[in-house]
Amino acid sequence: MLDPLQIVRVVEENMKAHGLPFPAPREALYSWAKPLKMPDRGSPMLYTGGLYQITPYIMSVVDSLSKFEDLKLISVALKASRLLSTLGLSGLVVRPRADTVSYVENILRSIVELLRKAGVNVAYGYEDDLYSGVLLYDLGLDELFKEHAVKVYKALKSREAKTIITVDPHTTHIMRSVYPKYVEGYDLEVKSYLEVLAEAGLKTEQQNGGDVVIHDPCLYARFEGVIGQPRFLLQKSGFKVLEPRRSGRMTYCCGGPIEGLAPKMAKTIAKTRLSELSEKHGVIVTLCPICYANLKSVSDDKVKVEDIALLLGGREL
């Protein structure tokens, strides 16, 4: 296991320097949206919180940490990363795979197109689509998290947001259930895009999507009550939804919460979950970028891991 304190310090220093937990270009958070020409203020406002966009960088960082962990050089690597960050340079060298970047950008564009198809035209804050700060909260950096949460809230309010539509379980949970405890006067209504689509009665061209097995992310299933909506939407789109041994509120972890601290342990958990899912079917549907990344990292050619937004958008399997 990696030294938790050093990981915390790397995240803390990157947040203070770049507004992101890992060294990634700020424009990576909003460049995907430019071709869609959404209005830059108003409500409802799409708020991604940046988690999908930084997932390729997280995957790259975890891969690097895994290699350093194997070589027992992780302490040296993290200290060097902190030194570079202090000097205003990028710490860990992060080069995400181009295909992964393209994949997550297609997911976000598909979400916007699905909302439009359901009659929901969203605004988007572009440069003000700031990282939610979820990792700060998870790591116990409460003061920095509170400071960042206030900044995010003010940015959204400056764009005239009253209702925000989120795209992943971590951001949904942090904005709906955690921010109100840290931000005085917090008054944003928060809905997952899956809830919005289900409420709007998304119209899709009926298709024979085939069988898929669904993986429930912990935060949707255990804390935010987003269980029935993804199943309803998949079924409306012509898919037969199969349930793994542990699903719904009793879902099993993808390994994601600890991939930055214990990459090997995270992969072991991910392999266990992948085995449970693939015993039902070879096409696995995820609703979360972290779940996608962790399950994808341990899958092989016999298993396909796909994000629900792309399936609902009509992507061929």
C-alpha cells in the first residue's frame, strides 16, 4: 500500500496550483462541449464536475503508481512529484491514452444529445464547469474542500443556475448530499441525467439491443436512490437487463475508492466484481467513469465494458 499522507499532499498541492487533483489541462474539462454550442448561462445547467474528463488522467496516474509500487520506488516518485509541483511544474507525468479521452468525450456529448431528445435543453458553464472537489472530501481535506465547494457554488450561481444536471454518481452525491453541509445558503436543485431522462420519458427508436448485465455504482445505489431509472431506460431502448449476484443496494465495489492508495488491491477487487458480472453476460453496463475505468482495466477481449450513455444513444455493441 502506498503512503496515504504523501498521496494526500500530492492531491492537495495540485488542487491549490491547478484546481484539479492531478496535473491535467483545465481546458480538458470543457473543450468537449464547444461543438454542441450550448448557452453559457441559465437553468437547467449541465454540471459534469470534471470526473469523466479526468478519468483518463486518473487511469494514467494509477498505471504509473502501480509500476512504481512494483519497483518499490513509489516514495521517491511521490516526493519528486511534490517537489516539481512546488516549483510550479507538473508533478506526476500524466499522458492519457487518446482513445480513452475520445471515449469519455463521446459519453458527455451523448448525454447532451439524449437530454435534447427528451426535450431538455441545458446550459453549460464551460470554464466554470469546475472540478467538484470530491477527492478532497474523500481524503478528509475538509477545509480545502469547503473553500473549493464555495468557489464552485459561486461559479454556478454566477451562470444563473438554479437546477443542475449531473452526469456521474460521485458528483451527484457530493452536490446533492454533501455540499449543503458545507456551503451556507446552498439552494441548487440537483438531479442525475438518468433521473431527468426517466422522468421525461426518453423517446428512443425501439431496437433489439440484446442482453446486458448492469453494474450499480455504490453511491447511486446506496445513497442517491438511482437504481430503477437506468434499468427503465435500458429496457425502453430495447435491452434486456440481467442482474449480477450482488446488485441494487447490495451492489459490490468496483475497486475504485482505493485505486490511488493501493492499486494492486483495487485490481483484485475489480477482478472479483468483473467475474461476478461476466458470469451473467459478456456485455457490462457501467453508470460511472470510475467503475468503467476499474472494470475496463481488468477486462479482456471476451468482455465488453460500456457506458450507459453510449448504449442509450444507439452505439453499436
